[in-house]
Amino acid sequence: MTDQALANNAPSKDDEAKEEDWGDFARFLIKLVLAVVIFRSFIFSPFTIPSESMLPGLRNGDYLVAAKWPYGYSRLSLPFELPLIPGRIFASLPERGDVVIFKHPVDGTDYVKRVIGLPGDTVAMRSGQVILNGEPLPKEPAAPFLLAMSANTDCEPRGGTVVETAEGPACRYRQFIETLPSGKSYPTLDFGAMQQDDFAPQIVPEGRMFVMGDNRDNSMDSRFPSYAGGGVGLVDTDLLVGRASMVLWSTDGSAEWLLPWTWFTAARWDRIGSAI
């Protein structure tokens, strides 16, 4: 083979530059994927609210971020629940009043509820009032809660009433402020007398927690036995995924993918960035 033939077969400087560019790009992508995986696994992760069980604080159509570190890490922290973490490391219990993300004990879907009882607590309910360790939690009436009607909003006929406001039709609910012994307060909704308004004292065993939805008469929570798509019973703390922290985005459900301007008109701008 002649020197000319060897020269023709040798990679050009342009080819070498292109290979180097592709190599740099591949390394950048790998670093980016690793950064996203680490961020979502150990720092913050997004979740959606698909129901109205946490009204008035969280609404159907809210997209929230949950802090992953407060309760420790397990395989549930990792993408696809990869079994790379044995048990739960850096484990810590929630505080009463925390809004937590956890896996349903039966079907494994993400649920969001408020922690009411911790291990050793006795929880009961009488006429819609929570009794914690023998003491009724203060429940003070508040101004009615008005929820604007939208594609993401149903007016529950058992407790809501459709009314006209200056902004359009809204659903009006009875609202109360409940206060824990720590002094932490939060709003709840009450439809009136319901079967789930009364249950006998129940002791929360070690490694479990008693959770409830703030929309007390429209929430399948620890008051109900665990079954797929429904109640959760007393939730194992090993099923914790994170603590709800902030509403990242919220939509009323009227957006259409093929009409980009509706992505903005459907946004609930007043919800974005609100703390939980």
C-alpha cells in the first residue's frame, strides 16, 4: 500500500473532532441523567394530586414536590423501586400534622394524607371530631371554602353547594380549623353527619402511622381497612416516600395539548409556589 493510500485511509482532523464532540455529548448526557436520578431519589421528587381527598389544602390538578430526606431512604426512593437500598436508612418518623407521600399497602400507588397518629398514640373519632390520646382536637368553624368549578373540580353533592361568585360558579363547603397538641393548625372540610364520623379508640402500633385526608368525608384513609384503590388502614412507616413541601404547578384541567395558549389560561397561578 502506498503512502498516498495510507493517507487516504487515515481519519481526518474533522472526523476526529466529530468523534470527540459525540464523546463529550455522551458524557454530558450520562452526567445529566445521573444528576436527575440523584436529585429525584434523594432530594426532591414531583407528584400529582389526582383526587379531592386533601381539600382545601391540595386540589385535583396540583403538581407538588416532596422532600425525600426527612424520613430516610429505601428502595421506594429510587426509580422503578430498584432494590439497591436494604430496609430504610437514616429512618425518622414524621411529625403529627405532616402531609406525607406513601405507597398504598396493597396496590403500591402513591397516596398523600396527613399524619394524625404516631406509634403509641390512641386515635378515635366522635361526631366528626378527632380524639387523640383521649383529648378532642380543637375544631373551630371557619369561613366557607369556595372552590371554583372547573374540569378538575367536582362539587360533591353530599356536602357541597354550587353558588355563583364574581369569578363564576364555585362549590361551597363547610370549613373548620383543626389544631394538634403541638399547636399546628390546618383547614379541614366536613360534609356533616357521616358513618365514618365515629370509630372506637385504636392504638397505633410500633412502625405504623394513622393518616387522614383533610377532606374528612371524602377520603379513604386509616379509618378504612386497606384494599386496592381504597382505604389504607394503619400505614407501615417503611412505605413512606417523602414529605409534601410545595405546589410546583396547578391546572384547572381545561388545557389542550394541541392549543399551547391554553396551557397558560388553565394554570391556577395563585397556587404555584404555595407551601404545604
